[in-house]
Amino acid sequence: EWAGSPPPALRARLRLGLIGGLAASVRYQNATLLIWPALEDLAHLPRAPRAAIGRLLGLGVGAGIGFFPQMIAWRVVFGRWIVGNPYSVAGVGSLDWHAPHVLDVLFSTDRGLFVWTPIAPLALIGILQPLRSWRPAWARFLIAQGLAQVYIVGSWSAWSGAAAFGPRLLIGLVPAFALGLAALFEAIVRRWGARPVAACSLAAIVWNLILLARYGLQDIPRMGPVPLTELWLGQFTFLLRLIDGWGGASRLELLIRALQRQGP
């Protein structure tokens, strides 16, 4: 569906709008996913105005249907079908479109993306790989979508997600990171084989499990910034402290219970 391909059908735009509306119901900034197909249809407007307008209408109607459950919830909770900023209505944050917290979203020790999720920079490198060779259009889309989400989250006064486990407000970027890691791992396998990929994946899984355990046991603060030395070095010393300094088996039992509470 990019330059040089035939324009997408109206039915496909309706389905895409429906998916985008549902995604925006989960997290509002996911509505930015619909910007890019809308821009594509606008690009076709000079050549085929009727078809382009029809596809834009299909995208909008689908998005409206998908987002309608959220509007019902707003009506029940706030008494209005449309709420411009539900966070300010609920008294939990305001928006400043100058986006003063963009760098914090990425680099802060208070749930910053690259600090709490060290595999994220590798995913970004992977996204840049297809920018040169694999699927350049996909890479441009993923990078633009990532920047849009970071900008929106950085505009919110509660950008860290308060007591969230890690950068939860950027959960919508997980598919982009998955594709980026897939592209990077593919390049690594071709050059060095599968062992580095397996080692990197295992390290990322262990890192997250230890961090989850520390969060569940409140070994790290549930809210606010965490000193970088405590956050990173604590990952390596946690198990030793757990067994040797915190009471052995009884503390392990507490850890298991904490992990169970974090489950679905």
C-alpha cells in the first residue's frame, strides 16, 4: 500500500479504521496509527479524488465504530460523549503540547524507555536496518509512529505512568520493537549464527523477570526515579541478596507470591 502500488480498496480502509479505533480505545495515543493511511489517501487525492475521499470516509467510519465503546464509557462516567482530555477531568494529569518531557520518556530513571528496557535500543537499530535495505517504507512508518507516541506521552504531566511497571505508556510500540528485533536478529544470524541471538534473547528475558521480581517485592520504588546504579547493578546482586541476606527460603516464597500477584 505504498507508492507505486494500487490504492487500497474501500473495504480494506473500513477494516483498518475499525482496528485503529479499537486500538485508540485501549490507549488514546494509538489513534496516531490512523494518521499514516489517511496521509496516503490524501496523496492520491489529486489523481483520483472520488476514490480517495471514499477511502478517507471509510477510514473515518471504521474508526468511529471501533472507538464508540470508549465514547459510551465516557458518557457513563463523565456524562459526555466526547471528552477532550479525560485525564484532566479525572484530576490525574494535564497535557502540554510543547512536550516538555520527551527526553524523560526515553532516558529518565523514572520508567524511561531506554533505561528500564535495555533491549529497546537494539530494536531501534533493527528498525534502522530495513530503512536501508529490508522494507524502507515500513521502517519510515515505524519510526514516525514511535516519534508520535513519544511526543504525546511526553506532553502529559504524568508521563512516567506513576506506579507503572516500566514504560507502560509506550506499550503500543511493542509491535514495532518486535519487527525491529526480528530484522536485527536476521542480520546477526546471517553473519554469526543463531547463538548470539539466543544469548541476547535469554539475557533480555532474565533481565525482565528479575526486574519484575524486584518490583513485586518493592526492592525498587514503585513510584519515582530509581538511581541508575541501584536499578542496573541491583539486577546482578538481587538474587544473592535474596538468598544470603534476606532470609533464604522464606523470602523465596514471598517472591513467588509476588510474581503470582503480577500475573493476569
